[in-house]
Amino acid sequence: MTYRIEEPTLWNGSAPPSAHTQVQILQQVAGGPPGYRLRRIILTNFWLYEHQEFEIPHGRLFLAGDNRSGKSTVLTAAITLALDGDYHPERIDTFGKKEKRIDYYILGSTESNTPFTRDSRTSYIALEFEWCDMDHPPFASELRALWERGEYQRASFLTIGIAFHGNRNNANPITATRFLITDGKRLEYDIPTLVEGKDGLRACDLKTFKKTLAEHGQVFDSSHEYEQKVAQYLFNFANVSDFRRLIRQLLYLRQPNLNSVLSLEKVREFLDQSLPSIPADLIQHAATTLELMGSLQEEIERRKRAYGAVEKLHLAQQVVTVAKARIAACEYVHAQLQAQAAQNDIVRLKRNITRAEHEQERLQTRINDLEREQVELSGAISALEGSEGLQAARRLNEAHGVVTERAKDFTEKSEILQEATAHREQIEQDIDTQSDEFTQAHRQSIQLLTMMHDLADQVACWQLAADQLMAALEQMKRFSLDASTPDIQTRISSLLDVPLQERLEWLRTLRRLHQDIAQATTRLQTVQQQETQAYDEFDKVSRQFDSEREKMYVAQQDFTDRLDTLLDGSTWHPDFTDLHERAVQCWNESLPPQEKVAQIGTLIQAYEQAIGEVLEAIKISLRHIQQELASARRRQGEKSEAAKQARIAYERKLQEPEYTPYRSEHRQQARACLESQGIAALPLYMLIDFAPEIDSQSPLAGGIEYLLEDAGLLDALVVLDSDAVTADAILAQAGLSDCRLDISYLSNGHGSQEQQHIPALSPATGLLQ
């Protein structure tokens, strides 16, 4: 799905926003997956990265770059190294091989394509997730409590990760600590992985980091506990096996050659694992229902096919009926056109007759008029009959009348001829059009009858109907416009006309097919159940093997630590360290499990033999130690008796009364005066104490004390430097200025010759502080 930012001018300037601003803008786009969404990938001192943060805007990231630029390394760090904390070689390599190890990414190597080396290094890999469902609180109880208090910003962030400490000189060079930050604090914003050092920024040491994390989350040394917490806090899985199945699916998806390792069977297995378990009775009921549905579906398909064939036959019958109707319509239209032409001829003739009658009436009227004129002109004509001009005019008039009558008759006959010619052309066009339509309908009828014959013969296996359709087809082929009445058979036999024995044979064949399908389905279900059981047993054995291997790793590590402690500084068995190195090399090699188990058995026997020799050496050393212990106990008795005598003398010394120097009355008054004003003042002898080397020489220490007493300084008052000016003013007002010990005044040479040696006591002033 593609999201588009609807406001491309958010920054209102010529310069585009920074990368961080763009990430924030994309993060606020609506949509995206709900729940936890990956926000940042943080890498510190991992591989060639000193410190790198990958922002994941809107939960999506597309990494593009050249080969060997680190894309697969980021993918390895994110999926699945930081999710389950497992850093075995086959988990680090995206191809599932064992060539790559975590040692290379932490301490480096000179044998790789990107060589680098470190003797000691601390690395951090972390994934920060943001909760994006504002309608529901997060899964973790700590974050849920923050959500309920209204602290949505803090409750939105959950960080998981793993910290590595590598030391190339150790037997086990890599130590891992897994952690979760569950109080909403964010790495690099609230909890830094880089701190200021002498040479600039450096990775925070693992001990300080663990101490900081103890206040903000949880720290785990075991990958099993880390898996459980990540499954619960991030995915809300009640069973850690679901989380492990998710990790296995992610391992498949991250492989570059996914098409070579992921088959249809693997996809089906992952889909089976992703679905919750179904009760057996429900599965049985579902299987029965599916079997019934399958048989019903087959029956429905069969009936659909039969219905489709019958429907096609019905449609063909309809087409034949329509074709016959069209033929009858053509004949009707042809007769109608002939009748219409005859009617038109009758109308035309009636019109001609009417016109002739009108002309006759007109001519009769004209004749009557002419007769009257003739009668009128008879006399004049009689008079003029004898003249030649009149005779010529009479003949001319007669000729003119004949010409006029002939011209009028010719005009009428020409009009009648033109109308007949136009009507004949129209009739010829209509006949051609009807002939074309008949030819097309005849061709379509032949095609439909041919298709119906094929359906009845091949699909429906309806031989009787096929024969009837073949006869109708032959009749249709012989039919033409020359035949006045078509003789076509239109009745098609129904399925009820099929003989009973033939129908029974069809039903028996159908029942046998259903039985074969049911048996095949049962065998297929049995094989699928066996396959599922085999997959479950293989998964169980794989988990058992992983658990035993993890226990062996823990036991071997514990055994190694104890042996390191036991052999530290001892020379009981010089070859024991070689056995330990062989054990470490055995676990680091990429060997099959069978060879590893054989090598472990051999090493266990060598360990037992070496431990027996060490125990024998320990017994010999124990006898020597017991002898030395008896001698030490005798010396201890003598020392105890001497200490007892010294303790008696010390207690006797403590019971003697402590010497209290003489205190002059005016200095006691000065101290009381200062205390009334809130100024603390103490005598010098309460603040000084002699160093041990002086205290051990009692005559010298006593001589110094007598010297101070003779000088009148032993009970002089000492005040804080901040109260010295106020104390001098109060004592001067009371007439007791000589009661305070002013070391600065004496050190400047204002005292007597005897008092000029007193500056050595100046530190006594600070004892009051």
C-alpha cells in the first residue's frame, strides 16, 4: 500500500526539511499496521559501525546499496539477533550456514573481505518499537500502568536489545547480556550507549549499562528468559513456542534465495503452525462436512453441466422457433408487400378513374358551353360558311384542339409510367433486403442446430435428441425460399424418453465414481495425518535437541568457569588447560551433531582422567596443608595469650582517669558568650590529635602538650573561618580578645619568639569544619 503526503509544502521555504524532520512527517501519516511498529534500529560498535541509528518511518524501510555495503548485516542485527538473543553461527548467516560467527562482528578478523581487529570491545544492538494503537493499551503491565495514568508518550515506546562484551584473550571471548526497557525511556535520548572518555566518545561499559538498566527495565543472562519476555511484551504470546515458530518463519523470509528453500509444503506447514489447534471432534465433524460438501459440490457441478447443456438446447430451440417465426414473418411481409402493391395499384386506378370522371364532367360542361356557343354562332357561321377564310380557320381550330388533347394525354401517361417505375424499384429493394435477412437467419439456424447436435451427442450423451437434431439440420439445409411451406421437425425428445435401463446404468456408474472418490479422499486424509504427525515429531525432536544443546552450553560454560577458578594460580595439572582449549575449539567448529557428541564423549573421558589426577594431587596438598595448619594453630595459641595480656593492660589503662587541661575562667566566659550568639567555639585541645608516630613516643607528645599549655594556647578557642570576623568583634566588645587562637596573626610574625613556632598547628582550625 502506498501513502501520499497531501501537503507537500509543509516547510514553506526553498530548502527541504532535514532527514529527522522528514521522518517525523512520515511518522504522522495516517494508516499503517496497528500495535507495535518498529521505529529505530540502533547499532553501537557492531561490525564496521561505530554508532548508527536507522530511523524506520511509518514502520517501513527500503535499504538500497552496493554489494558488501552492510544491508545484510543490518538485517541480521534486526532479524533475528535482537528478537530472541540467539547468536549461534547458523542464526547469523542469512543463508543458514555456519561460516559467520559473532566474534567477527564484535572483535573482527583479518581473514574476511572487510578486515578489522579489536582486542576488546563493547557492542550494543537494540530495536525500538512504538505503540500505534491509541484505542487499546500496550501488552506489558508496566506500560499499561503508564497508559492508564495518561502518560501516553512514555507508554508508547518499548526497547529490546542485546549487549556484547568481547575480549580476544579470554577462553570464551564473547559475553552477552540481553535487556528490555519497560518504562518508556529511549536509548540515546534518555539512556546513552556512548559516553565521554579521554579520547572522545566511547561505548558505555557493560557494568555501568546494566546498573542503569536495572532502574528502567529488565536484564537477562539467559536467552530462554529473554525469549519469554519478548514474546509476552512485544507479541503478547502466551506460549514461547509460538514465538519460536515466528522466528523460524522470519529466518526463512530473510534468506536471499527464498525460492530455493521455500516450497509449497513448507508454506503449508507454516500456515498449519500459524493457526490455533482445533479439537479432534470438530476436525472429524469438519472432515465429514467437507466430504459431504465435496460430494454435493460434485453433484452440483454435474447438475450444472446437465442444466447448462439443457439450457443450451433450450436456447437453441428458442433460436429455431425465432428463426421459424422470422421465416413466417418474411412470408407474411412478402404477402403484405404484394397486397400493399395491389392496393396501391387499386388506389392509383381509382384516382385515375376519379380524375377521368372529373375531366369528363369538365369536358361535358365545356361541351355544353361550346354547344351553346355553337348555337349562338350557328347563325354567324352559316353566314360565313361560304367564305374560304372561315373554312381555313375552322380547320386550324380543329387541328389545334387535336394537338392540345394529344399533348395532355401524353403528359398523363408519362406521369403514370414514372410512378410505376419508382414503385417497382422500391419493391425490388425490399425483396433484396428480405432475401439477405432470410439467408443470415438460415445460416444461424444451421450453426445453432449443429452446436445443439454436438452438445446432445458429446456432452449430454443424448443420442435420441442428437438424431432428431440431425434430421432437423438436414431439413434446414434443404429449406429455401422456393419452398412455400417449410417441413421442419420442431419437437425434441425429453430426458424422460431415455430408456430405464440406460438411466440405471448411468446411476450405477455415478455411484461407483463417488465410492472411488470417497476412498481416495480417505486415503489422502490418512496420508496427511501421518505427514502432520511426522512433522510434529520432527519439530519436537528439534526443540528437544536445541534444549539439550543449550543445557550442554550452560553446563560446559559453568564447568569452564569453575575450572578457571580452580586452576587459577595452580600447577596441579599442566595439561588441563589444553583439554579446556580442545573443548572450546570443539564447540566453535562447524561439525555435525553426531561428531560433536563423539568428541564430547572423548573430552569427558579425558576430563575424568585429568580430574582424577588433580584430586590425587589435591589429597597430597591437603595433607601438607593440614600439617601447616596444626603448626599455625600452635602459633595462634601463643599469639592469643600475648593478645590477652595486652588487652588486660589496655583495659587497665582505660580505667585510669583522663587528664583534663586547666581551663582559664575568662576563656570559658568567652566560649559562653560566643555560643549565646550562635557561634560554635571549641578549645584547641579538643580539636588536635597527634599522629601515630608521635603518639607512639609518649615523652615527645607530652612535651608538645606541656609546651602548648605553658604558652597558654592549649585551651585557646577555635572558630570557623566564616565566623572569625564576627567572633573577634563580639570578643573585643566583651574585653576577651585574647581568648581566640588567631593562627594567621601568629604566622605573620606578630607573636613572641616562642609563639612563632605555632604555625605547625594551623590545621587544627580546619578540624572544626
